[in-house]
Amino acid sequence: MNFHELFLKPYESYTNFQIFLEAVATFFGILSVYFSIRKNIWVYPTGIISTALYVYILFNFGLLGDMMINFYYTVMSVYGWILWAKSSEDHIHVEVSWATKKEWAISAILFIISLFLVTLVYYYKPWIDNRFSMKDVDLGLYHLDWANWLDVVTTAIFLVGMWLMAKRKVENWIFWIIGDIICIPMMIYKGLGITSIQYLVFTVMAIIGLFEWKRNLKKPNSQI
């Protein structure tokens, strides 16, 4: 497949408004990651705009897992915004640290819970798509393709990444890098070419963010 078939052809069936929304969401998403790298609290207001738009976009494309994680991002952005504001001396920038053993344990629990809940949502997806009616509906996971299963996994990965970012932990970038790489082919497959390019940019920026946060780290926390 050539560039036109992968990135441009899917948009032939989209309205100008749909293309505009995806472009705006992508712009603010990239801006949010930039502010995150700089450890700047503006990561949250810009991120909220992006994730709120993606809730609508991803719902329309049937990526329920990613839709849920973007809704979670929106809620967690408010939580993270409050935490960062309280932890910042100038109300703009924050200090970061390594995750403790306890925080890794919480991350593992969040990951497992997310896998279960998103799989459950996909189990009931035929009912949801049928406007919450059980008429002529067969529940199950038979309708999932490889992109849907990847959606389940990336939702869990990003959920942990978002929680670790709110806690200002360096390791959050590792989860963003893994999830972003997985999302590139998934978004191309779903016809969201602009978003797939966004995840490619996110991958590069997340790698930069990891090294930047490590470089500016004052001292590692003791592992408890």
C-alpha cells in the first residue's frame, strides 16, 4: 500500500468537520506532550482539550478502549493538575522522582483491572452498538479484530502511564513509548492517518521526555 492509500484515502469519506476535529486534537496532544517534557503544568489544560475531542472521535470509530482511556485522561488531567499545582513552588514547574515498589504494585493492579474492564466493555459492545437493546444481539468477543485487542492492551498501558505522570514519576515515559509504538499501526488500520502520525511524533517526544526527566532528576527516591 502507498502513502495515499494508507493516510489520505480514508479521509475521502470524512467530513471537513471530522478532519478538522482530528487535526485540532492532534495539535493539542502534541502541545501537551511538549509541556510534559518541560515539566510544565500546562500539560494538563492542553491535554484536556485533546483528550476530550478524542473521546468523541474514537467513539465514532468504535475504539471503545481508547475512548475510555481518553475519558480517563480527561478526569486524571484534572487530578494531575491539582497535584502538580500543589507540588510546584512557582505553580508552573515540578520536580520528578523514581517510582517506589508500592507505586509499581499499584501500577500492576491498575493494569490488570484495566485489561478486565475494557475486555468487559468489548464483550457488551454489540449491545452498545445496538443502542442498548438486546434484540437480535449476541454478546461476546467474536467481533474483535487484532486492532481491538491491541486497543485493550494499549488502554491498560496508557492508564498506568497517565497515573505515573500524575505522580510525577520518571517511569511514566516508558509506558508512553510502548503504547505509542503499538498505536501507530492500529490507527493506520482504523483509517486515522493523522492520529497515527501523532503517535509517531509522540514516540519520539516520549523518548526525549524520558532522557530529559532523568537528566533533571535531583536524586532517586529510596525503593520502599
